[in-house]
Amino acid sequence: MTETAPLAGSAHADTATNQGEMSRPQWRAPGGPPARPRAGAVLRGLLKTTRPKQWVKNSLVVAAPAAAGRLFTREALTQVTLVFVLFTACAAAVYLINDARDAAADRAHPTKRHRPVAAGQVPVPVAYATGAALAVLAPTAAAWLSSPVVAALLTAYIGMQLAYCVSLKHVLVIDLVVVSTGFLMRAMIGGVALGIPLSRWFLITTGFGALFMVSAKRYSEAVQMAGKAGATRALLTEYSTGYLRFVWQLAAGVAVLAYCMWALEEGGVPHTSVLPWRQLSMVAFVLAVLRYAVFADRGTAGEPEDVVLHDRALALIGTVWLAMYGLAVANW
């Protein structure tokens, strides 16, 4: 009897210990095989890997229909919603495949090691399989529900972005062009889906506006990493801050010039507006570019959506520009 009590207590202690271990997160040694995650955790990890915060960039699909004044029709809204979902699926496919490919390297990174694939929340084969499925299904759905041209554009986007993940992100200048082209494709696809002819000024303004923001972000990264070892982007060490400053200044100038050419262009829809909204919108557009350039010059221009949302003055200027632009397109 005197010996059974400790044994019983020990058994209870072992049971409690085992239950405590089961309730705690399963840790693994660095580089070791991750514990098998549960289905719910995998789904949450897959969603997180698709970068929901980045989905706002895909709202650029409304740009061409809005510029043509054809956004608020049932057909347009249906097609724009569809291409938004399909473009989001394509971008998600790229993120999943990229994170699966870089999982081993990300585990050694101070922040990227928390990504679901690198942390073991999402198994690498699952990330690859999900990304590949989305990469196939999105263009297929586009060919069936929209048009073969939209499907071709989505396929080109996926191919370009995967090439970027594999090698192009290590090539000087080309990395800037590829990222900027991704934004341009977003802006184009809404017009392509609705068969809207794309204005030359629209393409120039959008393309160089994207290059302005991308190069400003790279410049800010280069400024912040100056004199520090272990840059997050190896290519930053090959760019000079002077060169990146030249690129974002050049791109900003071309974008402003192209927009002003559109605003001052005669012809097209007859001018019947109460006020010359096209011309007035130039003021707001230029102010927005100048305000954004302040952050670029300081080296604090990170993600474009973060810059806009965290600066009240820039957000207000952008809202005023959108209102003027909408009135100009509506010819009110």
C-alpha cells in the first residue's frame, strides 16, 4: 500500500505531463522535419500565405473600365469582379509556389521564418500542389467565363512572376520592370475583359506610375540598408541609391506628363461638364505625386498601400483626385 501511492501519483503526473505536452505547440529543431499540422491550421496557413493584405493591389482591375466611363453597368461589374477574383488566385498561386521554393532559406531569415510554409504550418508539397492548382484553374476559368485574351494575360502574368521568383529578381533593372509590369497588367485586364480600347496615355501613366512606386520602394530599402550587412534583397547591394533616385524621379516625371497630356487632350467625348474636371484633376494628381515623393526622398516609401493609408494628407489628396477623375470621366 505504501508503494502504490507514489506509483499512482507518478502515473497521474505522467498523464498530466503528456496532456500538457499535447496542448503546447509542437516545436522542432531548426532544419528538422516539422510536426504534422492539423487540417484547420493548414487552411489558415494557406490563406495567410496568399497575402490577403496584398489583394488591394488587384483593385487596379477597375482602372480601365473606370477611365472609359463603363464601370457602373451590370456586365462591367460582373466582369470586373470576376477578373479581380481570378487575378487574386493567380497572385496567390505565385506566392504559394515562391514560399514553397524558398522554405529552406526562409527558415534562416529573422522574419520570413514565421511564414506558414517555412514554419511548418503548411507542408511544402501542399503549398506546391495548391499553387499549381490555382495557376491552372484561374486561366482555365478565365477562358470559360471571360475570354481567351484574359486567359492569355493571366497565363503570361503567372509565367512572368514565376520567372521572377526563380531568376529575374536577381537581374538588375529587369526586376524593376517585371514588378512594374505586374501592376500594369492588373490595370489592363479589366479593359481587356470588357473589350475596351486602352488609351496610350492610360498605359503610359499607369506603367510609369507603377515604376515610380516600385523604384521608390527599392530606393527606400537601399537607404535603410546602407552600411548594414545582410540586406533582405541581395540585389540591393548592386544598385546605387543615386541610380534608384534617378529612376523614381524619371518615372514620376513621365507619369505626370502623360497624365497632363490626357487631361489637356481635345476630342473624344464633347465637353459638357459644369467645370473642367479633367484639367482640374491635374492639380490633385501632381500634388499626390509630389506628396508621395516626400516619402521616397526620405527613404520611407514602403508598400504603396501602407504609404497612402498611413498619411492623412496623401489619402485626402487621393480622394479628391478620385472624385475629380470620376467627374471628368462621367463628363458631369
